Amino acid sequence: MPSKILTLFTLFILGFACCQQSNSSGSVTDLVNALTTYNLWKKTHNVKYEDSSIEAYRKAIFLDNHNKIIEHNSDPSHSYTLGHNHLSDMTHEEFSLYQLNPARTASKSSKGGNNSGNSSGSSNPYVDPPITTKNAPPMDWRNASAITPVKQQGKCGSCWTFASTAVLESFSFIKNGAPLTNFSEQQILDCVYGSGYYSNGCNGGFGSEALNYAIQNGIAPLSQYPYVGKQQGCKYNSTSNRYYPKQVSYIIATPYNMIKALWKAPIGVVVDATKWQFYRSGVFNSCDNNNVNLNHEVLLVGYDANHNWIIKNSWGVGWGQQGYITLAAGDSCGIADQPYGLSA
Ligand SMILES: *[C@@H]1O[C@H](CO)[C@@H](O)[C@H](O)[C@H]1NC(C)=O
Ligand SMILES: *[C@@H]1O[C@H](CO)[C@@H](O)[C@H](O)[C@H]1NC(C)=O
Ligand SMILES: *[C@@H]1O[C@H](CO)[C@@H](O)[C@H](O)[C@H]1NC(C)=O
Ligand SMILES: *[C@@H]1O[C@H](CO)[C@@H](O)[C@H](O)[C@H]1NC(C)=O
Ligand SMILES: *[C@@H]1O[C@H](CO)[C@@H](O)[C@H](O)[C@H]1NC(C)=O
Ligand SMILES: *[C@@H]1O[C@H](CO)[C@@H](O)[C@H](O)[C@H]1NC(C)=O
């Protein structure tokens, strides 16, 4: 019903727009484009609303977001573009609520850990760490097939479970030569808190705590403990085949140390993703780096020739560059504040 009305409305506007001689119809054309984009987006994402008033509300949010995207992209001075994705009908507040965690305190240097462990994995193509950051050649663990596919956390602030399983997945593959295996985010979501490690389920947690949990309890393959996207009781399964990592490394927080650590394996990083809702492509540089809210955890998989960071997110392949984001070099969005990984 509403879509029929919308179509009529759209046809009316099209008729109106085509008959205008002057260029003052630019905004009408924009509206038609926006409505067309909306209809296409609804179809692509198979979006259905309960009733027409909810749809009207969501459509208004979509159109508002659409304008922001168009406005950003029409300014060629930006180093990155924005685009629609599954989050297009969410307000910024909803995005923050469902996709991000409450901000944690930025504390430089985290625990000042030691990442000078030996790299011995025979499948490791990056065994020789660069001497300085300046001459470090680009690297990307995706090229070594050491990264599992991009996942989707859904409406749950469980980024920290995805970042920690991603660290476990790549480490087990690179260091142990084990087949690349998906590990269980749901086990972490359900079990970490009850086992005495800090976590607040869908409201946030620490990937490094999840790794410490896995050292004690092991981590099950995803196939044995599938993701449901909400916290529930821990389903201990003594028969499941678990991977036990041995040691967490808290990387002394500087971009140089992160590059050195990356040459051993991908690492978990905590970032300010407040402005990431519609990131599409290019080098993201819109964080206020002196005033970050660390509210998201992701996997750092490499860096490009300009030392911009290459990051795997957990918002599905429809977000960003097939699920990835490139972040400006240096301590952008707080990326160098609390990096962590495994050393054994
Ligand atoms: C009309 O507007 C479009 C985009 O806003 C612009 O590209 C075009 O040159 C304009 N045409 C005239 C005749 O002003
Ligand atoms: C880091 O570990 C290595 C090898 O285990 C050790 O030689 C070195 O002294 C440690 N460095 C720091 C800062 O603890
Ligand atoms: C690293 O591994 C090499 C080769 O196995 C060995 O010779 C070297 O002593 C190791 N270094 C450390 C710090 O363990
Ligand atoms: C990774 O692979 C892509 C595609 O083959 C290539 O363009 C890129 O240079 C590679 N990057 C690194 C760091 O090896
Ligand atoms: C991991 O899970 C994804 C789906 O989320 C699947 O496509 C992939 O084949 C699985 N296995 C590996 C090794 O990545
Ligand atoms: C428990 O482990 C077995 C075998 O490892 C597996 O088949 C089963 O699905 C697991 N059950 C749960 C609830 O994780």
C-alpha cells in the first residue's frame, strides 16, 4: 500500500521535474534520487516495517542519512567516501547503542607488555620484522589467507568477542600451522563473565580478557557453538574440541610497536568508531585524535604503503570495503592506545 502511494508520488515528482526549464529543480531531482535509493535499499536489505507510521519514521531517518552521505561525498577534499549499508535507517544514537560499546578510558601503553617473542611459524610470510617504521614495507595478512571471512555482530555490542576470536583464528593458523578455523564468539559472550573475567556481554568487554579466558578454558570452533547475538547461559561442552592459546601480549602502545607486532600476527585494537556508521571507501581520517572515545574493537590485519592501517570490522561485508576500513596512519581514532595479541 504505502509503496503504491510512494510510486504515484514519485511519478508525480518525475513529471514535475522533467518539465522544469530552469535548474531550480535540482532539489526535486535530489528528492527523487533519494526516494529511489530508499526503495532500492529496502529491497536489497529485505527491510520490512511493522506499519506505515514506523516506515515513515524510518524513511525520514534514511533520507536524513542520505543527505549527509551525499553532502560528504560531494566534497572532493575528503580522503574517504560514505555509503549506505544495513545501518542506513538508524539514527546516530541507535547506531551507538547497538554497534558500539560505552567508551572506556584511553590509557596509553595499556599494561606495557612484551611482544618480543620469536616468530617461528613456518607458514609465516612476514618473519623478518622491519628495522624502523619508516622503511617497513606494506603488509596484509589477507594475502597470506590468514584471515577468516568478515562476520556480522548484529544488534549486540559484541565487537570485543569478534576481535578476540579473529586474533585466535589468525594466530592458531600462523603459529601452529593449524587449518584456518572459525572460533566461537558466542562462547566468549556467554562464558567470559561467569569465569571471572571482566565482560558486560552485548554492552561491551575486553578482547584481551577473552584471550585470558581462552588460555584457561579453551575456545570451541564456531561450528560447535554458533553465534546467536545475545548473551545467554554458558553452555559448557566438555566434549568439544577446543584450542588453548598460551600467552597474551599487551603491546606497548605506539604505532611502531604495532607494526612490529603485526609482522608476527594480526592484532586486536580498540578504537573510536563513533563516525564509522556510513564509511564506504578511502582513508578514514575524521576522528579527533586528541579526544577519543574508545568504543569499538576490531582486528588489525596490515597497513598499506603509506602506513595507513587495514582493519577487519564485524559489521558484515555490506559495510565499508567488503567489511574492511582503512584508517589514517599513526594513532588515528585511538588505534595505538590498547593493542593486544597473542605471543604463544
Ligand atoms: C544544473 O545542475 C546540475 C547539478 O546540480 C549541474 O551539473 C548543471 O550544470 C546545471 N545546469 C545548468 C544549465 O545550470
Ligand atoms: C621481553 O622479552 C624478551 C624475551 O622473552 C626479553 O629478553 C626482554 O628483556 C623483555 N623485554 C621487556 C621490556 O620486558
Ligand atoms: C628465535 O628463534 C631462532 C631460531 O629458532 C633462535 O635461534 C633464537 O634464539 C630465538 N630467539 C629468541 C629470543 O627466542
Ligand atoms: C596483497 O594482494 C593484493 C592483490 O593481489 C596486492 O595488490 C597487494 O599489493 C598485496 N599486498 C601486500 C602487502 O602484499
Ligand atoms: C567461517 O565462517 C564463514 C561464515 O561466517 C564461512 O564462510 C567460512 O567458510 C568459515 N570457515 C573458514 C575457515 O573461514
Ligand atoms: C558438543 O560437542 C560435540 C562434539 O564435539 C558437538 O557435536 C556438539 O554440537 C556440542 N554441543 C554443544 C551444545 O556445543
